[in-house]
Amino acid sequence: MKNNPENLTEDKVFKNRFPNFGINKSREILRLLNEISKIEKIKIESLLNDFHRKDYKSVKEFFLKRKYPGTFGKISLNSFYLPKYETDILLKADLRSRKFYPKNIYYESDAGITPLFERVKTLFPDSKCAENRVVKKFHKK
């Protein structure tokens, strides 16, 4: 959990709550906490306030049951793979909308007479449309 001040605070809260957990146990539980907090749209601190035991087995079982209510108890606890969970704000996806306008539109001859293709031509009137009889040959070029 790099470069995110909120994650640093949550990490500190976790370490204060479970000081005896080693690095691997901490990583597993922190991963569960992060995933549950995203799914349920609540802060990790709130999740920790819901739970008052401090032994690793109880903590892991509690949060696995919360994360996987449908499968918990049906499979072995060792079956849940929980690798280190890292987020880096610098690697966050840019989801802002960008204008898309193709220069060229390639289509097969059968597609050129469909209502869908007519809509595409209407949406992109300045694009150059080119028919390709066989798409496989076109991809090789």
C-alpha cells in the first residue's frame, strides 16, 4: 500500500490492533480488509471496530466469512489464497472520457449492408470506409 496517506493510516491502525501478527499474517488480513472495504464501501477502521478478538485464526475466519459468505465453511481455510495487496496511486487507471474517432473503418462485404454498419457510418461520417473480402488476409497485411 504505497503513496496513499489513507492506506498508511489504516496500516497503522491495523498494526496497533494486531501487533503480534508477522508480515505474512498481516498481509493476508490486510488484503481481506481492503477487499471487503471496497465491496462494502466502508473504511477499514470500521471493519476493525466490528471485531474484537486478536488471535490470527479467529480474525482470518471472521473476515473470510464476511468476504466469502457463500463458500465459507464449504472449503478448507488453506484454500483461500491471499497474496500481498498493494495499491499505488501513481498506477491508478485514468478513466476520464476521451473522444474516439476512427480514421478508417474496415468491414467485410456482408457487414456493409447491415443496419449496424449504417449506424457506424452515421456516427463517423468523416471516416474512410474500406471493404475487405477476407478479414484473415487483411490482418496479415
